[in-house]
Amino acid sequence: MPQFENSEVVQHILQTLINISSRKTTKVQAVTTMNQLIKKLKIKYDFLKHIEIKNTSFMETEEPVSVMSDINGIKSNEVGKALYDIIKTMNSNLGKNAGYFFIKELKNNIEEDYYSTIEEMGLDFGVMQLEFEINEMSKKL
């Protein structure tokens, strides 16, 4: 299994999140939500300043996520914590539009080669989906 740099994993996960979200809302809404989310989390995770989210609605070929290689010098477990917060917050920001199986859909859309690196970062999509389901059940009680 190939080992990926932090920048490659972050790029892949954020791009996948935007792709999934844009199917549930619009691409502009998904990119805007991600951009606001990254800006908000920069307070907690300074290294997120190495991520740029661009509105590419009028650019067919360019991807909205750009991750600088500076993020590769950050401990992978710290990057994993930031990704956890990004996924969790993106899910809640999209609300009912995200859907019940948003995290499961994310897991299914991540290329298999990334799994070992993601797990080393401390991300477990199965646990995240379970947490989401428990939170949803507790809201109903």
C-alpha cells in the first residue's frame, strides 16, 4: 500500500467532501461551506492556512482545493484531528441536506489506497458514522 503525504490525503478528502456535498446542494454552496469551515477552524488548527478553497464555478478544469506542501511537516495525528473536525462540521453545516449516511458515503468515495494513511492519522469513518447515528438518536429522545 502506498504511503501518502499529509497534503495528498487532505486534498483527496476535502475534494471528495466537496463532490459529495455538491450532489446534495450545489457546487457553489459546497465550496462556500468548505471555505467558511476552513477559515473558522484556522483558529484551532493554524496549519489550515496552507489550504486554499477557490470557487471554480466558471473554471471547468480547475479543482477547488489547493493544499500546499507545508502541511507535510505537521504531525499526521494533528492533521487527522483537523480532518475529523472538518468532516463532522461539514456534515452538521449541511444539515438534512447532508443525509443520514454522509460519512459512509465519504468512506465509500475515498480511494482504497488512502485507507492505511487515513487510519494512521487516527480517522475511523466507521466510528464517525456510529457517533453521528448516536447523536441523531439522542436528539429524537
